[in-house]
Amino acid sequence: MNKRFIGVSLSLLLLLVVVFFIAVSLGSYRMSINEVVLTLMGGGSKLQETTIFDIRLPRLCVALVVATCLSTAGCVLQSVTQNELAEPGMIGINAGAALAVVLLISSGQTTYYSQIGDFSLLVMPIVAVIGSLVSGVLIYRLSYRKGIVPTRLILTGIGVNVGINAFISLYQLKMSQGDYNQVLTWTSGSLWGSSWKFFYLILPLAVIFLGLTIYKLKVLDVLDLGDEISTGLGVQVELERKRLFFYAIVLSALATAVAGNIAFLGLLGPQLAKRLVGPVHRRQLPVAWLVSGIIILVADSISRNMFSPIEIPVGITISIVGVPYFIYLMLKE
């Protein structure tokens, strides 16, 4: 096992645990770290137990699943497209899921998390996957010319992303002011209203598709070498590209179904992981999970507390960091 990988992983894991406990302690009702630990061990007051187990803990657990899904999707897309700038929020995959979920929620005459019916909640991941698949197939077909050229796929995805977001904006104009504000917050990427229902809703499918992706890590390493070398090594490039693209679509859709359209998290985690432990995916992916988890927990803590009681969508906070880094990578390319 690579010593650098072990050192980086343990350091990031420790940092993630520290950030997690700090995030649990912060809020309109603040608690000390000792009180958090005591409550988690069953020794807290009724108010502390309700605050942690019913409000903050499910939100943070959903955040970690979302970070894992988006960072995995980012790793896959960057290898499939052979482009460091690829990530689900930029090429229209998240936007397709967001549009489908917005249509689902608004069809039930409400856009509030607390009022979403159990049936809508259960079908939400399915609808999100369908929306992502439609946008993904559209992107793939529009960019296909006797094979996939990575640059064309990226540019096509950006165009589809702009188009879908424009349609969402037009659709919002027919909503009431309250509904408009809620949907705007959600499409900006928000963990507001997350509950254990959301966590248990996406966890099974997330585990399945994370497992399928991990099974293909060696294929991802080969794809990074280019189409000609990959073909020479016996990889069915187009088939594997389609399969992995599908995995990335599903993972992105699951994250978007419960947290809205969070952009740049699928870019930051994989890129920072690659710089820390190199491009080999069996090392890059776990580190990307840890990095993305730290980013989303820090961003969520800032979003909840900086302008309390007003809450900023976590997607906006992440974008404040993501946009400059995206520009840096674009100039570097």
C-alpha cells in the first residue's frame, strides 16, 4: 500500500471527523463538542437529542452521501471524457435531474420539503434518474460523430446545461412567490429540510452504483491512457464509456434528488485528490470522497450560520470556491 496514500487518507479522515463534530455543534442552538459526544453516547438532554438526532445528524449524513456520489461521478466523467473540467453540474446531468424533480414536486401543488408526500418522496430518485438519463442521452447523441470526441461532449453538455436551466427559470415564472423562492433555493443546491427519509431513500442505490464503479476502477485507469492504447489493451472503449457514463448519471441524479443542483463538488474532490495521491483511481476515489465530504460539511456549516437565521444554499457557497478553481483549470488546459 502506498505510504503517501495512507498518510493522506488518515489525515483527511481525522479532519473529516473534526469537521463533522464541529458541524453538529453549530447552529441556532449551539453545543460544545463535549455535549455533542455525550449526547451521541445517550447522555444528553431531550432538546440536545432532538437537535442532533432529528435535525443535524440526518442532514450531515445526507451531505456525506451526496458528496460521495458527486465526487465519484466527477472521477468517472473526467476519465470518460479525458477532460479535467468535466463534472455533472457543468455538463447538464444535474440540470436534467433538477428539472425532473421540480416538475414532480410542482405537480403535487407544493414545493416544500415538509409537505412532499410519501409517494412523491419514494419516486423522486426514479424521476431524477429519468431526467438525468434524458439529458445524458441527449448530450451523448448530439456529441456523437463516428465516436465520441471528449471536447465536443463537454461543449455539448455545457450547452444542454444552459438550455435546461433556462427552461427551469421560465417554468418558475408561473409559480407563486413562495414556491418560486423555495424552488430557486433547491435548484441552487440546498440541504435544507434533509431528514432520515432522504438518507434511507438514496443510500441503497448509491451503494449499488458505487460498488459497480469500484469494480471498474482498472478500466478507468486504462481509459485515462487514451482510446488507442485502451483498445490495444483489450478494452471495449465505446461500451465501457457508455456503461461508466450511465453509472455517473445515476449517482449524480441520486445526489440531485435530495440536495438540488450542487455544481463544482464533482470537480473539486477528484481534482484535489489527484493532486494529493495521483491519478490511479483505487487511491484517487477514496481520497476524493474524503475531500468532498470535508468541503460539503464546511460549506454547509458556513451556509447555515454565517447569516443566521437566513440560510444560504450550500451550492452557492461551494460555487464561490469552485468557480475560481474551474477558471484556474481552464487556463491551465
